[in-house]
Amino acid sequence: MRFDLSAGRFVETDVRADAWAVIGADRALHWHELAAEAQAWAERAREQGFGTDVPVIVRGHKEAAFFVAMTGALLLGAPFVPVDTIYPEERMRRIATTLGAQIYFDAQHDRFVNLNGGAQPNSNEPPAQPLREKNLAYVLFTSGTTGEPKGVQIGRESVAALAAWMAADFALGDAPVFLNQAPFSFDLSMYEVFGTLASGGTVVLASRALTAQGAALLATLEHHGVTTWVSTPSFAQQQLLNPQFSQAGLPALRTFLFCGEVLPLALARQLRQRFPAARIINTYGPTEATVATTWIVVDDAVLAQHARLPIGHAKRDAEVFVEAGELCIAGAHVMRGYLNRDDLNAARMFTHHGQRAFRTGDLGALEGDGLLFCHGRMDDQIKVGGYRIELMEIDAALRALPGVASAAAVPLRRPDGSVARIVAFVAFVATGSDDRRLPDVLHDWKTLLGARLPPYMIPSELLACRALPVSVNFKIDRVQLAQDYRDAHLNAQRPANA
Ligand code: AMP
């Protein structure tokens, strides 16, 4: 059995209906159970007023019901909006406001929840505003520079193209068994969601609790015969600390599928040694172009030829080109646009050879051998452990703290350019005093920020300053602030009489 993404329904195949479809953190479902539960979920959602083109927020973390709800939404024609519980409820509420949503699905408790407290929504009104864009598969909210998450609208044609590409080029076998580690609110996870549905494979949902225990995670993956590892490079890097993370520990593993951030050469080399029978595929692309757009198999020849790994070449039916130093993407997998953000759509989207096209904001180059490279960002977007963060979203949350007049989140980078952690500088509303200690109201600033931001966006330190430096174009000078931070630390480390 598998799910036909073009037809939007389950179809029988040679893969038996009693094979595993979803190994959730709480319970597991065979394919026939997934089909029955998804159908039942679609009926329940219909009773709540959801239907074609009416988006449904699904909130939870790695429950089988989360997967059921996404599949049920595909059956119903309702775009799903995945929100992991790593995000505070306040963020989900802001997403709900953007969608005009009054009801969401709580996968942890397997129930629909009314966002207006106990009050029943008006039964004549839809539970969320029907979308202007028709026939979407999902809307995924990603970090936004204004402080509001922005909704990336992905069409059903785009996910069908994703699954077709995976089947044609990734050589994952007939019924792959995927590791799912990224939250469903991170589009990397859509590899496993649509890869599993389209192929009739299996997905193993690894919760944060499980991934925190390296040995238990590997035992689970070994037990279920995981063939296809999907994660950011950062997550695989963490696993290398465990000597069991090897071909002997995971004998069925045949593919590492990476996306979301730079794949370091040293990591790829170590994986080649530990997993001689596995292919390493480096893929690149923003959420706005349905998970990934370029790819390359990182074999020994590629490792020998490059000091920094390329992102490869465009996938079939897509075009990638460099315009004024920026990577641009065209194809049916490019989003339909950001939800209700005509300003951004006008700036970032265009038509190229009759296809939707997107300016990524990534610096790129096409080298002589025809391979593409990504050389970082043109803007203030960063990656921490693969998570995408707009520094301006953190700035906005910092400015909302009591007494704060202006603020800047500053990434501290390792020598290779990757971000080790984020610190924050804040200037307070003028009081006439020159006191640069944090006021008492801010003693629990991490908790205050945590009401609005997920843990990975919360700076590790908060530093008070009189005023924030600005660069020639009057933008906050984060490079200067990072330098100030390093200088202050070096001074603090020097002996007093030096
Ligand atoms: P996201 O939308 O979270 O998938 O993040 C997309 C961004 O991550 C891209 O625009 C790049 O800046 C970065 N990125 C994704 N994949 C790669 C890769 N393989 N190599 C380098 N950077 C990447």
C-alpha cells in the first residue's frame, strides 16, 4: 500500500498492507491502520468544518496521530500547518491569527481544540479562513524578519515533484525505512513524510527524548532496520561521539540524506569510514522550494577533489542559476508565495522560462566543473544546528522585554563560519543613569523570551550597553558587536597586571 500524491488517495501495491507505515514515539501503525485512521481523521476534521483549501494547524511532537493528521489533511484537501511543541503556544497563536484559525488539532491528545477558550466558534464560519491559493499540500511557517513567522505555501504539485525526484534519483530501495528526527515544522522532515507516503515505506519518528539518549536512539533505529538517515549534518555530527554509530551498529543503513546547512568535509569523511556501504547525498534548498533543489552524491572522488563540498547540480525539472552573486531557483517545486505577504512575494518571486522562481538570499557560484556552491547568506538569516533563524525575529522579541529600547542578537561564529551560539545586546530606555546592569525586571529574561521564542532562538547571554553601533547604511552593526564581545572576553581573561 502507498499514498498516491497526485490522486490524493491510498492505493494497493505489492508492499503488503500489514507492513509498518509509522513507528511513532507513542504507538506504531501498519499501512492499513494508517489508511483507516487517516480516513477517520478526515471525517472528524470535516465535522469541525475543515475542508478543501481550509488550512488546519497540527500541533504535537512525533506522535503517530501527527502523521495521521497530515495524511488525513491530504485526503481532505485541507493544507496542513505543522507546528512542533518546541514552539511556545504564543507562537502557534500568532500563526493561528495569520490563518484566521479558531480551531487546531492537538496531536498529543488526539483532539481538536478551540483557540477561543471554551466558546464554540460560530458554526456558520469556517474554522480557518479558506486560502486564496488553491490545492496546497502544506503551509510551513519559518522565521520572519518582522518578528512574525512567515507562511510558505507549498502546492500539491510541488510535493508530487519532490516524491518523483526521490524515487528517480535517490536509489532508496523499494520500501525505505526512514529516520525522522527533524520536527515536522522544519521542512527537512517533509523528505520522510512524502518519501514514506509515496513509496509505501516506513518512518521512524524519533522524539527529542529519544534523540537525547544516543544509545537508545541507535538501538531503536537498528531494531526497525532504518535504511535512510535524514537529518541536518549537525545531528549526524553529534552521533559520531558514539562509537556504535557505525555500519556494524546500523547494518541496514544505506543512505545519508542531508539538507539544511553546510555539510562539512570532515563529517562526510568520517561517515565514509564508519559507513562504507552507505551513500552520502548532500542536498541544498530553502523551505520556499519544497525541501531541496540541488544534490550531489558525496563519494570518495568528490571528497578528494574539494576543500569545501559543493551543493551539486539542480534536480530534474528545476533550474538553478546565479544572478548578481545570488542563487536563484525556478521550477514547479517553488512555493506559491508567502501567505499574505505581497511585499515579500514581489521582492523575492519572479517568473523564469515560464516557471515560478525564487531569489534565495544565498550567495552562490557555478564553478568550472559545472558544480554549484553555496557561500553563505546575503542577509541576517543564520542556521544553528540546522534551524533557520532570522536574527531580526530575535531582535523583535528582545525589544518586547520591559524597559528595552533597542536590541540586537549577535551570532558568534566558529573559524569555519558556522554559528556556535547567539548572544544579545540591549540598550535600555533612557533613565538618565549610566547604570549598565540588567534591571531587576529582567532577572528572568530567558523565561520572558521563552514565551515567544523556541529554545534554539534564545541567546545564551544578555548584555546591556548604552547604545548599539550602526554601520554606514544605518543597520545595527552585528559584526562590530561580535568583535566587542570577543574583545571584552579576551580582556576579562587577561591577568590584571598584564
Ligand atoms: P531551510 O529553509 O530551513 O531549509 O533553510 C534553507 C537555507 O539553509 C538555505 O537558503 C541555505 O542558506 C541553507 N542550506 C540548506 N542546505 C544547505 C546545504 N546543503 N549547504 C549549505 N547551505 C544549505
